[in-house]
Amino acid sequence: MKRLLAAILLLAAANAAAGEKSVSLERDFGTLRGTLLTPEAGSGTAALIIAGSGPTPRNGNANSYLYLAQALEKAGVASLRYDKRGIGASRFDDPAKMSDAVLEDFIGDAAAWAEFLAGEGFRRIVLIGHSEGALIAFCAAQQAPEVDAVISLAGAGYPLDEVLQLQLAAQLAPDNMALLLQANAITASLKRGERVESYPPQLEALFHPSVQTFWISSLRYDPRTEIRKVTVPVLLVNGDNDLQVPPDNADALAKAQPRARKIIIRGMTHPLKKAAGRTPADQMAAYGDSTLPLDPDLAAAVTEFIESL
């Protein structure tokens, strides 16, 4: 009976319409919208690409996720990339409720997309989370029995407050120590679940009241704790030229989950593209040039891992 069911699911996936098609998923806030890319020959495997933090569209900043989807297609793997709730075409029915969003909402959305892909006939589902999306993938894999593997791309290996402190220190120390200390104090308040009413104008984008609910929810999570709960195979990929999430984050995750495979890619930056230099100016093209290709070593690492499942 199990062999017959597997054969039926494989046939359904193989007969899925090739190429790109728009897909949607009804959720509590409104409608999630995305793009399903299926190889011409069909596929029994689908990867869900989960975006990083901030207003990142389904194609990623500078088309990183689009190029990842196309690399997967060449390897015979289908993929679904989507606009997160509140981003792009996934608008809130009531925009006023956007400030109420918490990390658990985004985790639930990813788990729901995994269930959607299973309903489309894919017999193997892989979650690929980039940056903050890696934490979402670790958590969604715990909720969705359909998930067969998780890939973390530039995923943080430490709690958000520690990551933020390091990133701000790199930008503000030693010239703006007062501002750095204020940022650390605000972060500590949010981690205690306490909203803040005042903050320096230089930090408004970071700590605006509209994002504080999300901050409070996110600060409860430690990615090392969550990856320990993941029972399916895990691949950790970081770049040694990532100024936002250095490769020691992958080391921390690998230590927490010794069964995970770890790959550090030479020259890869946080947007998953190569750059020769290590300064923000050197890496400007990786963040803003949509014609710059995906790091080929990343494409190879991801596709080889999926083929090995």
C-alpha cells in the first residue's frame, strides 16, 4: 500500500505543470502569494525558500532567491518562493494589524506552505531558510511532518540580541559608544517583554513601535535550542565573507546539532553572492546588483545535499 501511495504521489509531481505559476494560500491575516517553479520533466522534490528579515520580496534582494530557484530547477528540483505576510503581494486585509505580527506567525506560514506542497503531490519537501529564515525553518520543521530536510543559509547561531549587539558594535564602536549603549539597553528591555516609548532618532527604523511586538517575540528564541529539536537532515551553509552573519555562527549551530552537515563557502557574502573584498563598499554590488549571479559554490552545495537525501 505504501509503495502504491508513493508511486501515485510521484506521478502527480511529475505531471505538475512545468515552469512558473502563481500560487496562493489563505491565512489568518489575508492571502500569502508566491511562485512555484517546476522543472520541465517534473520533480518529486520541492524546496520552500524562506526569506530573511525585513521587507524582503519573494525574489530576494538583488534576485538572490530567484537565482537559487533557477539553480534548483536545473538540478531537477521544484521550488516555491513567496512574499512574507505584509510584504509584496501578501498584504494584510487590515493594514493596522501588521504591527501585531509575531515570529510565530511566520513560522506557521512556512509550515502551512510545506503542507501545501505536499498537497501538490511532492513527496519530498526541503525548507531553505536564509538569515532569519533559517530560524523560521528550524521551527517550522518541528511543526510540519511533511518536511524531509532543512537547509540554513547564513543562519544566525546565537540569539537575536547577541547578533544585534555584535552588528551594531561593528557599525558604532568606538565613535558612537553612547548610541551603542542605548541600543543595547533598548534590546534588553524588549527581551524582557517590555516595550520602549523613547529611543534615539538614529535608531527609529530599528525600534519603531510598529516592530516592537515582533522584536519581543523573536528575542525569545535561541537558534541553537531550535536546531536541536530538528530530527530531519540539516545542511548549514555560511560564507567566509559574510559581514552580517560570520561563519562562527555555523560553528555554533553545528555544535548544537552535531548531525548537521556544515559548509563554509569562500568569498560568499550575506546576499549569497561572491565578493573579493571585506568592506561594505567592496560588497555593495552583492547587495544591490540584480545581475550578479548566485554564488556557484552555494548552488552546488544545496543541490548536492538535496540529491543525497
